[in-house]
Amino acid sequence: MFIKVTVPATTANIGPGFDCLGIALSLYNTIEVKEIEEGIKVEVDGIIENDLEVNKENLVYKSMNRIFKEIGYTPKGIYIRQVNNIPFSRGLGSSAACIVGGLLAANELVGNPYSKDQILKMAVEIEGHPDNVAPALFGGFVVSTSRNERVSYIKSTLNENLKFLVGIPKEGLSTKTSREALPNEVVFEDAVFNTGNAALLVAAFMSGDYSKISEAISDRLHQPYRLKLMESLEKIFIEAHNENLKSIFLSGAGPTIIALDWSDNQEKEKLFAEVLQTVDKNWEMLKLTVDNKGAIVE
Ligand code: HSE
């Protein structure tokens, strides 16, 4: 019998909330697994990145193994079938989807010994930061922190009328490269700027007073460094601000750029699509909403 897990894409940081804010989005990968007589067999449909996906380094398989090792179970063999819709290396949580999907599938396979909080802790250990894996697991808008092996989080749901206009470039950017671009130290004033904005942004989401988002979403801790990693990124930010489209942020480690839209008309959508096309015709735009459910095991 197959175990099927559906996991949402995620966007992390949301501007000022570096490594602590994340939202699950309405774009999904599915992972089906079953125990077989021998070997490891991986099949991938949809978006394929490289042959890592079909060998032992497969992230779903590695994440499943984490549960097997923890509980001391050795399966005879494992069959994995992935259907990938979340683009790789774009800052939309494709790794988090593999990790959360693999952990949940293996947990189900061995009879569900671990709680979702325990699964989250393992997922953070694998990923290194909580802001993609937490919303992938729980859905909605998740504020999460992890330090000294302790993970704390609060999940809230968001209104589905909040639109995420997702600008995706043809070229990817690895999270590793994007994290290496960050400084070791920041100026006190910039830290204060981000603390205020992150708090204001959370309050805006929670209260539904979206009018403050355009102000709250600006960041000084990671975006200024990462926008220099790809020529079009800075140009899109400048062009969007010139057009008074200020509710934009780098999704996770980038290079995807998201514009938030809470209007009833399609003006922002048209404007953002035009900005992307003006800067670089190779960018595509997807329109997504929040996923408030998180990963589902069937
Ligand atoms: N918070 C992480 C980062 C997210 O910005 O590096 C990675 O997707």
C-alpha cells in the first residue's frame, strides 16, 4: 500500500523576518512511498533538477532514513515516486517539501511514533533553519525560531484573499550561495530597523490591516546583499518601487520575488507582470494564495 504526502511550497523571510517568518503557498509536490522487497527505487515526474533525485542522495529518501535510524527500523527496500511542481533553487521551499514529505511518509510507514512537533525538530536539523519547513508542515503563516536544539513556533491562518504574485526567473540560485553572501555582523541601527518592521508585519497580517505592509516589508539584513547576486533582482526592485509597487520581497534566499496584493482589482498583478517583463523577458509570474492546511498524509 502506498503512503501519499502532499506538501505545499513555502516563502520564507517575507522581507524583514530573516529565518523566522514563513508562509505556505497553494503550489504542491506529492510524494508516494511504499516498502518493497529490496533496493531503493526513486521515480520523479514534473520538474527534475539533477540525478541526485534518483540516487541515495535523494532528499526524500535521506529524510525518511532519519526516522528509520531514530526508531531503529531497517526497511527491506523503499520505492519513492515524486511529482514535483515546486521549482528548485528558486526560494520556494522545494527542499523543505522533500524533507517534510520524507519525514511524514516514513513516520506513517512505521506507525506514527513521532508527533508533528518532533517531526518539525528533525526537519529543522536537516534544513538548518525553520522558516520553510514549519509552514510546509503546518500551513498558514508561521513564526518560528530555533536555537540550542529548541524550536518554537506559532501558526496562524491567513485570509485567502491575500494574493501572492510570484515572479520566478529562468535561472536558479542555491541557498548556500545566497547565505554565503550575508555579512557576519550587522549595524545596530539596521537590526533595530528590522525588529520594528518584522513586528509591524506580523501585526499587519494578524490584524488584517494590510495598509502597513508596504512599509513593514522592507529589510536591511539580507535583501541588500542578495539583490546583488543576480543582475535582474535589483532592477526589478527599483522598477517596482518607481511604479509605486512597494509590497515586494525576495522569497526565502531568492531569486524569486513576490509582490503581495490585497486589492479587489487586478492592477497590481498587471503592473508586476509588466515590471518583470520590462527588466527581463525570461521571468514568469504565478498567482498563488496561502495554503492554510500544510502537509497532508493519505
Ligand atoms: N531563511 C532562509 C534564508 C530561507 O534566507 O536563507 C532559505 O530558503
